[in-house]
Amino acid sequence: MASTRRPNYKTGGPASKGKADPGSGRADVISASKAPPAAEGSVTSAPPAPDNVLSFPEPKGKRIRRNIILAACIAAALVAGLLAAAVYSPVFAVQTVSVDGTKMLTPEQVQGALEPLHGKPLPQVHDDEVRQLLEPFVQVKEVTTEARPPSVLVVHIRERTPVALVKQGEVFQLVDVDGVQLGTTGDPASIQLPVIDGGAGAIGKDLFKAITGVLAALPADVLAKLSDASAKSVDAVELKLVDGQTIVWGNAGEKELKAKVLEALLKAPADPKNPVQVYDVSVPRHPVTR
């Protein structure tokens, strides 16, 4: 006979595990809820950084490059400071002017003209300024300067070279290849240079330049043996030696070769039976003596 008794179920067993009993107040179920929005105008702070974040060191190459750049900047600043001190410091002011290369001029003449440079810092002295101060001296062709700290300025002079004496009345003027008058003398015998009678004005500018161009090409020892020079045209330059011999030079072409040939002919042994009266180097590859 079947039983009419109803089964009795208990809570809290395995099937009901994890469920909350509404009347007991237990929180067996974990739930998440969205935080309520912050009120307007309130300030929220960021959560603290975790203590387990690692700090990596700066790469070695980057550190080296930064140090190099810093050192270069410091060095550049020091150099700029030293240069500024040198340019403006009275320690490097000109106290002594040394002159070399003068023959027609004296060192004292050049030093006197450069007196305005005394007390000026050496780095501020330029060649152009020195040239300007020496412009009154026509003998000066080129000038360069050299600074010797702390206070010495060396001036190198290159003078014009006189190649002839131009007769002007009773006075003889020293001239260079450009016709620049470098000085005068009343005694032409005291200066071993050929005489151009009449000067540039009497024989014309072109003839004068032709003659002085030839004289400038001659070696010093040959130039010292000449007594005078003349030209009927730019293609017919003639020279006279102190011994009375004549040199037929011709035009201004091949000056260097003609000068070498003439120097060799003059050094050749003389033949007493057939003395040479004319040296013709107008065609230097086929010179003629007679």
C-alpha cells in the first residue's frame, strides 16, 4: 500500500550551495556594481602607482652623445672668450714694428709711416691698412704683415726694381718696368743701369714699355754691363754695352729665351783676332755674332 507521506527537502545541501538565504544576511554570491559618477566639481585622484614598476637606465650611447655635445659647447665658449680677449686686450697691442726687404727705403722711413699702428691690438691690424699708410712711398710694390705676439708687428716689403735711368735735363730718374719714377740722381755713373735718353715722353709710351720690358727680363749681371737702351720701333729694341758693343734684341717676344742666349754669348771666351761688335739675339734659336 502506497504511503501518503510527502517528502521533506532541506536547504543548504549541495544543490543549494552558493545561493543566499534572504533572511540570513549572508553574502555567498560575489557581485560587481558600477561606481556612482562623481559629483560635479569634485576632484578625483589617480590611483597610486604600483610598487613593482621597473625604472630602466638611460642608454649609454645617448649619455655619451649628450656629454660630447656639452663638452663641445663649453670648449666653443672658452675659445670665443679667448679670441675676444686677444682682439681687444691691450696686452697684444703693437709696441714694436720690424721692417725687412728695403733697399731704396730705410726701415726708419717705414716705421715712421706706421706710427699710427702703435697701441693697436695685433689682431686688428690688416695688410690693407698697412698698404694705405705706405702709399706715399712709390718704391713699395707689395707689402705683407706678420704678427708676433705679444707686441711685435713684422712688415715684409717688396720694392719695385729700377731697370733704367731716364735722362731729364741734368737729372737722371730711376724707373721700373712700368715707368714708375723711384728716385733721382745727378751721377749716372754711380748707378749701374742703362740710360734711356729723353724718357717716356720723348720716345712714346709704347716704345718706353718695350725697352723697359726688355731690361726687366735681363739678369742682374747683364743689366750691370749696359750703358744705354733705345728703340726705333717696338720691334727694333737695341742695347749698348759699356764696352761699346751692340745688342740687337728685336721685339719683346721670347724675352726669357733671348736673355739666356745673350748671357751665354757674353760668357763665351773672346777671340782677340775677331772681336765681337754685335750680338744679334732677335731670333734666339739662331743667334748671330759679328
